[in-house]
Amino acid sequence: MGRTSDARQKILGAARSLIEGRGYTALGVAEICKAAGVPKGSFYYFFESKEALALTVVDEHWAAQQRDWAGVLGGDAEPLQRLRRLFEETEAGQRAVQQGCGTVSGCLFGNLTLELSNQTEAVRGRLQEIFDAQVDMVEAVITEARERGDVTVTDTREAAQAVVAQLEGQVMFAKLYNNTRRLSPLWDNCRALLGAPRDVR
């Protein structure tokens, strides 16, 4: 097995699985290659370092998540309904992972932020860009809701940051307690935060 795109994808898949299950710091290149079923030389053909691999894993995960978020938040439903659907999709995704492997995996970005933000500037910077992009996407929906009179919040940027922080925090609690029901209050908390009436569905 050699230096092929197939080997690269195997390395990325193994790395993501191992990072989600055990974290980044304790992993070695040899372990990643063993899990991927590729020789160590293939790793360094595609990635100059473990940090470079981590950045690629982050970028690929964000590309997929960004498409998902854009599909949900950019739909035809009313803005608050789209925001609620984002929470529902997040809960469903965490539940599916738990059913598959027995544990709640949490958020790859949140996990790496807690583990690496004080250790590698390249990863920290990339994660910050991703969270800023998430806030941008949520803010666009909140702004639309505000223009319709659906929410009373005045600072849409601050509100979007609070929504993303709440989502990330609840996912962290779901991981900590290995219980996806920790995600159930997301919508009610968000509705209250934005000043949306109780009858908004």
C-alpha cells in the first residue's frame, strides 16, 4: 500500500476516529498509521507533522459541517424554525454516534479547543476562525428574525455568540454525562435568550 489518495483518506479517517475517541495529545504517528493500515512513510508523504494532520482533519470536518449548517440555516422555513432545526440536527447527530459506539463524542472543535488552545497556535487560530464562521451563520438568522419582529434582542452579534456558546456547552455536558438528553433544553434556552415568545415553534 503506497502513496495514494486512498492511503491519505485512510490516515485522515483513522486520525479523526482516534482524536474523537482519545484526544490528540496522546496519539503518536505510529499508532495512527497502524489504525489506518498504512506504512509510516505514507504519513510523511502526505503530512509534514501530526499538527498538519490535525489541521487537515479540522478543515475536512468543518467543510462537511458548514455544508450541513448552510443547508439547515439557509432553508425556506421561518428563521427561528431553522435555528431550532439546527439544535435538533445536532442532538440527532450526537445520538447516532452514541448508538454506534456507546458514547457521546461531543464536538470535535470543542474537544480540541479544550485540549490544544494553549499548546498549538496554528490549531487554536483555525478553531477560532471556525467558531467565528459559526457565529456569522447564526447571526444572519437572528438578524432576519429581528427584522421580522420575532425576537427582541438588540445586539445580534452578541446574541449569536451566546447561542453558539450555549450549543457548544450543552454538547460538552452531553459528552460529560454521556447523555444526549442534556441537549433537549437547547431550544427553550435559546428562545429565552433571544426574547422570542413561548408560542414560537
